[in-house]
Amino acid sequence: MSLHTSNSYGEITITEDAVASVAGRLALDCYGVVDKVPRNFSDACADMFKRNSLSRGVKVITKDNRIFVDLYVILSFGLNIKAVADSLKSTIKYGLESFTGMIVDTVNVHVVGIRL
């Protein structure tokens, strides 16, 4: 499914893969995030062939002009997990809302592991 919006310049269509790539890049730029992990077997297979590593570990669902994001991440050891997750949520929410011009309803952060 794609995101459809319009402005004074015309109609704009953004695919969910593009939104997932932007969210993945924003997640890697956030302090405390070490890596993203594949969320299922098909992501793991795509990761072996390096199809799109930016959207790895990111699931985007759009419904009624709202964006729902699930992130699967590995965090750095010794940091407050709640603080990093809250920072990650606000960074993703702000970045996607400014990129798409649409409302990000929820950002769920799934901490899969901790790495030194």
C-alpha cells in the first residue's frame, strides 16, 4: 500500500518501502542504537542478498492516512533502555511527519538485544 497526499504542486505518492527506508536511516542515526535486526525470515533472506538494508527491521503499515511503525533494534550496553527507546520514538515520529506530511500514529520499539 502507498501513502497518497496532495498539495499545491499536485498529487504525491510515497511507497511504504520508502517510508521504511527513511525510518531505518533515522533509527541508525539515533544515539544508543547499534543495529537493526530482521523481523522475520523473509527479511533475513533479503538481508543475505543485501536488497535493501535500510528497511531491515522496520515494519510500516498505513491505514486511513496514518502511519504505524514497528522497529526491531539492538541497543548499546550501559544505557537506559527506556530513555533510548523514547528518544528513538520521538526521532522517528518527527522525521517521518516532516518527510511525508502525514500523522505518525504509533512507533513501537522492540528491543531484541543488547550489545557491547
